[in-house]
Amino acid sequence: MKTFQRLAAVAVLGLTSALVPALALAASAQEQLRAFVASVTSATGSFSQYTVNDQGRTQPAQTGVFSFQRPGKFKWAVQKPYEQLVISDGRQVFQFDPDLAQVTERKVDAAIGTSPAAILFGSGSLEQSFDVSALPAKDGVDWLRAKPRTADAGFSRVDIGMKNNLPVRVELLDSFGQTTRVDLSAIQPNPQLPAKEFQFTAPKGVDVVKM
């Protein structure tokens, strides 16, 4: 359950530079994020993510590829060190774990809700679901912090790093004191994506669990 929420929360949080050039270089992270949500309707790219628990122990990094299309369609495919897939057709979200031979299915609203995924996959106002504040810039990256307004979001806060008007890093602190960091790269903004990109059919022989 928590693995699904974390993957859905951080799934597809990214893109690259050279978008929204009309924004001033001094734009805040929040202004850059608003422009990103308004201007980037789809994207593909790569990610690397790892989780540090409250005792400072780092889990092995996961790497893979992602794609998304507003509103609500996305694919987050972990390739290494093991395969795992989270995919949404805009109505249902599926998590497929080949090692467990299991698919978990949820409605989009139940799976994403007020997660960071809702910020980047949806088209609503950031302030409707989050209390947003600015953080100091570091390493050439502008930062903002978003805290969910509801207590059942599954995480305490998410920090989003913006550079060249696009998110480049996401750091999510969950309710158990674990921090998940996602770095984004090799992004292609606004590509033409085939309809089948976000379709999923459970393979034969796997268990399907509907939540």
C-alpha cells in the first residue's frame, strides 16, 4: 500500500529546459511550477529515485522511464534493479509487480488524490490542495514546499526543485519519516504520444486486486 502511494506520488514528476522562455529568470519556484503546469501538456523522460529512512539508511536506487499526458494519464516504469510499473489511463491506476505476479487497481482519485502527482498530472490550482511556501535556493535550483491540507494524503510534505522553469528534483517526506528523492533527466516536453501509451491489460495468470 505505502509502496503504491509513494510511486503514485512521485510518479512522473519531471521535464527539461528550454520551455516557457518568456518567464523572467528571477521567477520564483512557485511561478515556474505554475508555468510548467500550464505549458507542458505531455512529456517523456528518465528518472532515478531512492528512499532514506528515518535512521538514515538508503535503499537501493531505482531507475526507469516515465511519460504523462494531462489530465491524469501517466506511466512510471521502474527498470532497475527490478521491474515495476505504475500506469494510469485517466480513470484507473494500475500497479504491476512482475515478481509478485500481482496487479493492484485503484480509481485515479483514490490513488492520486492530493499527492504530488496531482500537481503535475492534473490541471487544478496548487493552492486548492496544498499550503505552499518558498524555500531558499541551493545549488542553482529554486525550491518550494507543498504541505497537503488533508491528513490522509500519505505524506507530510513535498519539496519541488525548479530550474529553467521546469522541475528537476522532488523530495517527499512520508508519514513514517522516510524521504524519497527523485531526479529527472533526458526529458522531451510535449511529444505526440500514441493512445496505447497509457493502456494496460493485466497479463494472464497474475492476481488482480481492486482497492
